[in-house]
Amino acid sequence: MWILRALSFRIYLAVAIPTGAFLIVSGLAITDKLAVNGQMRHLKEQVSFATAAGAIIHELQKERGASSLYLGSKGQQFGPDRETQRTLTDTRLAAVID
């Protein structure tokens, strides 16, 4: 009888130890994946912001160029182009702010 108990205990340990190790390693892997997921979400937000900021900067540079041409012509030319570009810049900026 004592031999059967010892044998069943050994079988129990043979199953329990690898199962416990598997659960611990799985838990660590899941925790790591959740951390990476959070980092990717943060990175996605940063990339979206950088893209929007780049678009705004581009529109501002175009507006600056149109204003420079307008001032260079002493207000004789490029007035409508400058106003159109100002509207585009304001629209792009409003889209990002919202």
C-alpha cells in the first residue's frame, strides 16, 4: 500500500511540476505581450500626431511662401492665392485640433 501511495505521489509530481512551470511561463508571456500592446498603442498615437503636425507645417510653409510672394509684389499679385492658402491652413489646423 505504501508503494502505491509513493507511486501515485510521484505521478502527481510528474504532472504538477511541468503544469505549474507552463502556467508561470504562459503568464509571463501574456504579461509581456500586454506591455508590448500598450507600447504599440502609444506609438500609434505618436505617429498619428507626427503625421498631422507634418501636414500642418507643410501648409504653413505654403502659406508663408504665398505671403512672401504677395509682399514681394507689394500687394499687387498673389492676393487670392494667399487667401486660398490661408483657408487651407486654417482647415488643416482645425481638423487636428478637433
